[in-house]
Amino acid sequence: MSGAGLTPLLVLGLGAAVDLWVYNDAKRQAALERPVVFRAGSLVVATPAAWAVACLLLWVVFLPLYAASRRTS
């Protein structure tokens, strides 16, 4: 497979690795009684599963939000 053919696989692998890290880190923070929570109006992302799904679906938005919310928790 050529380098150009591997690019989508590398991007998907990186996305999966980051999503797994977000889930595990959010789970660890919750276990330490420091849950990572983001609120904007009626939108609330507060559980490790919610963070993982949000990052999986729209990582460009939710990964930076996770990082910023994690620092303030």
C-alpha cells in the first residue's frame, strides 16, 4: 500500500487512540472525585462515556474542550 493509502488509516488510528485516552482519563478523574464537566446552556458533557462519544463524533471541538475543562476541574 502506498503512503497516500495509509494516511486515512493513520488518521483513524490516531483518532481512536486519542478517544481511548480521553475515556480512560475521564474515568480516572471521576474515580478521583474530580469529574471533567463541560456545560454550555442545556449541553452538559459530564461522564467518561459522553466525553468519548463527543470526541469520537466531533474531536476537533470536544478534544480542546476536554483539555480546557480538565484543567479547571
